[in-house]
Amino acid sequence: MMTILGWAGSILLALCAIPQAYKSYQERQTSDISASFLWMWFIGEWFAMFYVFFEKYSLPLLLNYASNIVLIAVIMWFYYFPKRD
């Protein structure tokens, strides 16, 4: 049961960034999020992923961190390279 809860939680957390990444992709910009929030989130995900990979190997957590890193990269791309009218 705990494994199911762990996987469910990790999948839900991995999917949390999808709405914002999709919105950023659709609008081709992300001006309503602060850069400091994005950088702290991005770096925090990397640090946590390294810790889990090297110290407490857990596939559900690695899935969560890896997918969040990809989605945050999408959001950051449109933050720094917005569509120009």
C-alpha cells in the first residue's frame, strides 16, 4: 500500500508543472512567474534528484524530479525567450 501511495504522490507531483508548461507553450511566454521562483525550483529539483539518485535510490522520486526538470526547462525557455510581436 505504501508503494502505491509513493508512486501516486510522485506521479501527481511530476504532473503538477504540466498546466503551467502547457500555458507557457500556448502563449509562448511566461511573464507572470518570477525568475527567482523558477531558478530556485529548477536548482532544487536538481539537488533533490542527485540526492535521491546517489543516497536513497527511489524510482518514483527520480521520475518526479526528472519530469519536473524537463517541465521547468520549458517554462524557463518561454520566460527568457518569449514570443515577440
